[in-house]
Amino acid sequence: MLKLLRQYNQWILVVGGTLLLITFLMPSAIQGLAQRSAVSGATWATYSGGTVTGADLEQAQQELRVIELLGNQTLAFLGADKEPAHWWLLVHEAKLAGLVGGLGDGEAILAQMSAGQNVSAQQALFNLVKASGTNGDIVLETLSKMQGVMRLVNLSVAVDRVSDRRLKQSVARSLLAVSGDMVIIDARSNATIEVATPGDDALNAQLRKYADTARPAETAIGLDKFGYKVPDRFKLEWITISKAAIGAAIANSPELTTLALKKRFAQNPSKYGATDASNFAAFETVVRTAATDEIVKERLGEISKFAGDQLGLAQRSLKRDGAYFVLPADWTAQMPSLQALTQAIAAEFGVAAPTYQSSGEAWTTATELEAIPGLGFARTDKFGTPVRVTQLIGAAKEFGSPNLATPFQLNIASPAFVSDSGDVHFVRMIAAEPSKAAANLADVRAQVEKDVLALERFKWLEANKASIASQAASEGIRTVATKFGATVEFAKDVAETNPQFLRFGIRMGTGLPTLNNDPKAIAAIIDAASKIPFAADMNSVPVADRTVAVAVPDKLSMVVLQVTAMTPVTEEKYGELAADVQTPNGASLVSVTRDPALAIDPKALFGYDALAKRFDFKPTRAESDIPTSGAPVPPLDPAS
């Protein structure tokens, strides 16, 4: 027996070891199978078509890991890039619509992605698998489902929910043109409307409401469109190197003698418009002018470099914090004097000293800086692209929107700026005050009082709209114009849509340039005028019936219009436009004339609540209560 055991001891060890290993692993394997069965079979939610299991939940979670890597903006906008239930519902609806393809669809999307990343499709797939901790089939299936969801959303948003009758009505409304004599009474500037002077209580109430709002352009002031926020303010000093002064300084230069000019001409006659160098006398003036410009430009460049070097010399020892200098406490005493620099330039180049100027003790804004002749619109190419002086200062470190691409800071001189006239400027900001909410009525009293008066005048216009229209009808529109110190102008073809731009999908009003073709103003005019029978002879329509007065709150104005003509859309014109619906321009036509109330909000249509309601989706267990199996093992790198 012992001999037999010794003879087969290796076989016995192999078989016995295998049996022991099976016995050891069997319980965990059974437990894993049972757990996977529990994952697959557990009910996660119910819906109108049946039940959603834990396996569906796990699949959705794995797919969301892939989507997170792809960063789909549409899914993020809908809020479906994080929630498995929301994602499952979107995919379910896309499947019902027949918009989800198979793995081949996913492979096509992957090929597009890899081409954009300049890698092979196999490598792109491996990267997604590795990063998401899933497998290749899940990645491809996710891409396919995502493509189906994109088709669903795009088709739903782009669908034209408009009948031929509604389209006809919309086109008729959009292109109805009204013409006539018009008076615009602007409450913002019309002082003929007498209203009580507002007290401090009213002014302070207006200030509190808009103290921290930036003031719009004066032409944009309207109801609820005010602002008294103090803009960025600064104090400046600058020097100006005059191009004319340099020209005067070189007038007697040896380079401009007749002999020197002849040499220039002989070297390149065609540069000055001559065919050969035999007739210098006829071209002497041209050569002198061109040579002067070249020498002045060269000399300005030399002076600018010298000035820049002198200003930068003191900055070489300064430490930097990123793009900005760290200025010592006594820097204002150390920094180069611009006034001294003007004298150094005069001595170095034998020219008149550049002029030195400052903004003084008063604060300056960007708008006021733009009004300074020469300097206001000067530009520099120091930063690669032309930058105006107002842009550079507005992006200074001390203000709210510093720009690291164009670093500028307090008490550091700017690079050379060149004005339209050719003058060169060096600017230094010596004080800065960032934008802030207006705190004291005294600081902005003039603006607040002007706005409150405009509001009161506009209220008066609204209250007396009917009587103003009546007076225009009975006494003539010129009487109304005279009363309010306004002018009568002829408004031709006021319409909500300019037919020239309709084919391009652009809804742009026309006929009201004085009010910048304000769409609300035009819509109000068309609403009022649409009550007039447009097929009738206007001379037979009573003046009172074709005189309209409409308030324009966004411009604090009133438009009084005496209609003399109406141009509706003809059947022929509509037929021509309607034919475009079948062409690539059809979507543009429909989008321009469509009622905004018919627009689809994708977030409302495909939000979780809307989808859950449509499919009667009801979770029965929390996601955390359902066990999940481990993630699949990623494949080997195909590049290895």
C-alpha cells in the first residue's frame, strides 16, 4: 500500500489539491451567482410598459460613466447626464420612436470621434473603456443610445408645429406694411410736457432701485432700464510725441537735400511712379513727401524705443507676481517722471520736448477718455492685436475684469500708443477707483432727476393717449407736433419683418429708424393699424379711424401715426414664399413667422418629471438599496 502511495504521490497531490481548491471556492462562487441573480431580478421601478430591474439600473449607471467622459452638452442641459432614471426614460422614449440603432451606430460615432482626436477608433474605444471601467460593448451601446436621444431631441425641437392656415396668417401679420405721417414724442428729452419737480424722496427711491445697475446708453433708457452704478474711474498722466513736431525738426535734414533725394529716386524710380530715373524734377515733390514720411516714421520709432527703455529701466529690479509687478511702498517716489522724460527726449534727439498732460484732480471715466482728442482712440500693437487705450485701462489689475493677455496696472507706464494722426502717446494711471454702487444722491442727482422726470412725462403721455390721438385727428398731426416741439416725419412701410431678410430666417423690423426699429413699438403700431380695413381707399376712411397713438415703454416714448397707406401680402407673394417651405430655406421662413408661443422648450418636454408622467414611471426601491456587481475588467491596451 505504501509502495502504491509512493508511486502515485504526485497524481494524488494534484487531484487532491484540485478538490480542495474547488471546495474552498465553491461557497463564494455560489454567493456571487446568487448576488448577480439578485441584481438582475430585483425590481427597481415600474412603468406603463412593465418593470425596470436592477440589471437595467446597473446598465444605466455604467452608461452614465461613459457619458460623463463624453461631456454631452444636451444631456447636461436636460439634467440627464447624472440621473440613471432620467437617462433610462430618455433612451426608452427614443427606442419607442425607432431612433436608436445598434452597435454599428455606435461604431460610426466612435469613428467620427477618433478622427477628431487624431487616433484610431480602436485606441479611442480602449481609452473610453479604461476610463469608464466598462467594456467595449457597453461603450458602443451607449454611443448608439446617445445618438438616438440626440435624434429625438433635435426632431422634437425642430418640428414645425404650424398648419398652412396658421402659416398664412403669420406671414400676413409679419409682412403687413403701414405707412403714414408720424410724430414721436420722446419723454426722455421732451421738456414741453409739464410735470412736477420730483422731491428727494422720489429721487432716493429711484436711486435705491438702480444704484447697483450699470447705466445703459442714453438711447437705451426705458421703463426699468436705468442705472446709476459708478463706473470704473481713474486719473491719468501722459506725454504726446507729436508727428508734426518731428516733421518740422527734420525739415533741414541732410537726408532731404536735393542730392539725397535724387539718390533715393535713382535707386527705385517705380516706387515713386516713374518709369525711369531720367526725369527727377517732375517727381521731386513726390519723392520729398515720401522721404519725409519715411524719416519721420523712423525717428518716431527711435524716440518711442528710447522712451520705452527709459520707463522700463526702473522696472527691471521689480519682482513679478504673474503678469504684474510687485511695487514697493515708495514706488511713486522711484518711478520715472514723465515730465523729466520729455526733457530727456528733447536733449537726446534735438526736437521740441513732447507735451505732458494729466487728467487733473477730477476722476475720469472711459467715456470721458474717449473724448480726449488723439489719445481717446489711440492704439497699440504691443499685445499682438490692436488694443485701444480705453480697453487697456479698463482691463487694469485694479478693476473688476483684469486681462492677463493685456496686463496693465497702477503707476506703471503703458507701451507706446499711436493715434490716427500718427502722434505717439505714453500713458500712466496714477489713481484708480473700481466700479461701485452709487451711495449718495448728490453724486448722481442729475441723472436720477432726469430719469424720474422722463418717467413722469411718460406716465402723462400714457394717461392722455386718447386725447392726443383725438387732437391729431381733429386738428391735424402737425398741430400735435407743434404742441410738443416735435417734427412730422413720413414713416414708410412700418412692418414687423423686413421682406428682404425673411428668406434668410432673420426677423428684423423696418420703417421705424428713429426708435431703432424697436420690435415692441412696431408690433403695437401693427396691432392698432390692423383694425383699419386695408382693402379700403384710405381717403374714404375717417381720419379718426386711421389715427393711432401707441406708447413705447422701452423708449419712454409715444408714437402718433396717421395712416395713409397699408400694404398687405398678396396671394402671389404668399404663394412664392410658401413654395420656399419645401426648400432648404423653408425652416427659416417658418421660424421667422412662427408664433413664439408655439416654441418647444426641450427642458420641459424631456425633463425627468415630464418623462416620468408620460410613462407613469415610479421607482419602487432607492438606487442605493439595490446591490450592484463589480465593473467588468478592462481589456488590454491595443497599443501594447
